[in-house]
Amino acid sequence: MESRQKQNRLIKGRSLAIREKQLEENHPDVAASLNNLAELYRVQGKYEEAEPLYLRSLAIREKQLGENHPDVATSLNNLAGLYRSQGKYAEAEPLYLRSLAIREKQLGENHPDVAQILNNLAELYRVQGKYTEAEPLYLRSLSIREKQLGADHPDVAQSLNNLASSMGSPTLYRQVSDGMKVELIECSNSKFAL
């Protein structure tokens, strides 16, 4: 596994090197390569390596594409995800909120990308035990995904799993319909099936 991860880092690093050599240093494609390499580092738990790449990618995108571009929202979301992984919740929240505002403005309030940010922000609140803040975001994310993607889409399953994970909150349990409760229980049970 480690050799495959190393190979992935080398490939993404080479892609970045080529783009930096052939394109301007602040080209949006360089930002994309920086973001991809940073994401690989984040997934591998190499947070110190990921953060400067995310920050550079964000800076390039803001400068070249404008502060309200959907790619800026992606960079903000990914950097927030890094901070959430590190337990830096206070740093993650404003990034998620800004990413959400950009996506709602650029893509509309019912776009699947908006649902993803809502889900990520809800997860941030859930891991902090802030169920009151998380619940409406989970429910809105689920609603968007069901309407836009269909009830059987994998992203709907993700929303159901996340709702099930926060079912310890009595408020959420009361808000969810009986049919949804059955789906959540089945989804939660299948999470542990072999």
C-alpha cells in the first residue's frame, strides 16, 4: 500500500512540476495540481505537507479566477476538510461557510455541490457535538440530493448514513419521518454488516 501511495505522490508531483514549468506560476491548472497533491497528502494523513499546497492553490484561484468562483469554493472546502481532520474546528467553520455562500450564489441553492458543503459543515458540527447546528444541514443536504439525484443515488446513501450517525440527538429523531427512520436504521445496520 505504501508503495502505491508513494507512486501516486510521484505522479501528482510530476504533474505539478510539468504545469509549473510549462504554464505561468499562477495558472489555474497549477492550482488544480496543487489541490490534487494536497488532497492526496491529506488522505494519507500528511497534514503538514498538505496545508501549504492548499493555501497556495486557494491564493492562485482567488487571484486568477476571482473570489467567488466555484473553484475557489472547492479550495475552501478542501482546506476546511484538512482543518477538520486536524481538529482545528474554529479554522474550518468560516471556510465551509464561505464555500457554501459561493456555491449557493454561483450554482443555486439546490445544486448537489451545495448539498456536499452542507453535509461537510454538518459533519464539522456533529464531531463537536453541536447536533442542533448539524441537524438542519443534514436534512437540507438530504432533501437536495433526493430531489436532484434520485432516492437511490450513492450521495443519498451518504446523507442517510450521516443522519444515522447523529441519531443520538432526540430533536433529529423527532423531525425525521417514520419511513425515513426505517431507512436510517437499515442504513445504519448495513454499515456494520460484513
